[in-house]
Amino acid sequence: MPITPTEKIWMNGKLVAWDDARIHILTHSLHYGMGVFEGIRAYETAGGPGVFRLTEHIERLHSSAKIMMMDMPYSVDELVEATKLVVRESGLPSCYIRPIAYYGYGEMGLNTLPCSVDVAIACWPWGAYLGDDAATKGVRMKISSWVRHDHNSMPPASKTTGNYVNSSLAKIEAVKAGYDEAIMLNPHGFVSECTGENIFVARHGRLISPPLASGALEGITQSSVMTIARDQGFECSLDNLARSDLYIAEEMFVCGTAAEVSAVNSVDDREILCPGPMTKLIAEEYHKAVRGQTDRYKDWVEHVS
């Protein structure tokens, strides 16, 4: 999706004009993919723009940096306030937010220890990642030929820029083959995740999502969905899924900050009930929760003013 510019981007402690948010061509992370980032959304609420689970996202950014041995120059609280500032300055009622920490200009080579760390936060208007009707009509999925990297090669627990080369290859393969999205298996053949979303499968009346050990990112939206599902009386667990489990799923959906809750209508041309009753109810409850419309989930929304 094309990006619509906003007025300001936060860079290393100050707001700069969108067009002035530039980096040098020899910026370390541009060459080696050593950066960490987050995807966050702010939604229009009755109390103005509210950022969904903002602190948890910034905490995960810090965790990603720790895994990569990157010393963050700003605390969680400082980055939470900087994010709120960027959203306020944008004047947008709702938006997508991208914080990123990366190794800057001044050092080159694979040893990152001497490198400085730069941090930026931008936001812009962005619709549903898999399409506005993904929650109702669903998306077509393809099992990717690309294998999800494991914990001892590129740690999937860290939301690292370089990790997404793996995801991009799978995404391009799926789109060129006529599908909407790809599903990635880990080196042992178990389902891991999509290129940018966690997966939920309904089997025998209960919801199953792949565990972290499978190579899936610890999803904040995934955690939210599991809470909503259990509050609705659904049995929900983390467990290994085989490829064939997807083909005979009673229903299936994917979730993430960008994709929100999106139904799946087929995997490798095996049709799936879409949207299933659990998917539909969870999508509706998630839609209300992120907008601060459900009392039990109001703590998930952090207002920017």
C-alpha cells in the first residue's frame, strides 16, 4: 500500500519534517538488516485517538533489541510518550505507527558493538493490510516453499528487520501465484505463521495457534485474540499444527496489528467455512476492543491526549 505522508516524524528525540527524515547511504542497518521495529495502530475512540496496547509494543521493541544485543538509547516510557506525541502531531483520528531502532552511520562491518543506535517513530493513514473485506470474505492462502527460520539461525522472537527477507520471499511467491498470503512451515514441518500474521485454526470446536517454539512471533494481537476468545467461552490453546490440520480446519483466521482479524477462505485451494462463527464473533469483539468500546478491555487503549 502507498504511504500518505504526515507532517512530522520523531527522530532521536526531536520532531522533524517528513521529507527531512533522512539517513546516510552508509547507514549500517541498511547494509546488514540489523534493526528492530514494531507495528502499532491508533484508533479513533470516544476520547480521541487511542493507541492499542502501546506499552506492550514498546516493551517488545526493547526485548527485540536485547535479543540482538542492541543498546536502546531511550526507555520504554520515553518511547511511549514519543509515540503519543507523533500521533498528536499528525492530527489523524486513526493511523498506523512504525517505531524503528537501527544502527546508524559511522561504522561498517559485521561487528555492531561500536555502532551508534538511532531511533525513529512515524505514523500515517493505513487501511486493513489484507483488504477491507478480509474479515468477511476471507483471504486465499498458500503454503510457502520458503521455510521459516528457526531459533538458532535468525531468532524469530525478535522483530528484526532482516528477518523479514524470509517473509518477503514467501509473500512475493504467494502473490505471484495468485494468492493473498503465504503460510510458512518451520524446519520440522510444523505450521509457524504467515508472512506477518499469527494463525488460528478451529479443530474439534477449539481454537489452536502455533506456539513460539514453532518459530511464530509472540503476537500482541494474538494474545488479545486469545483473551477475547476465552472470554467468549471458547477453548483456546497454543499447540503444534501440521499442514494437513489446515486443510481440514473447521474455520481459520489470521491476526496481527496490520491485518487485524482476517478470515481465511482456503489453503492450497482447500475451501474453509468463511467466516466461521468463532471467527466472526472474535473479529467483532476485537473491532470494539481496539476502539475502547468494551469496558473489560479499556486498559488496552492508551489515549494520546
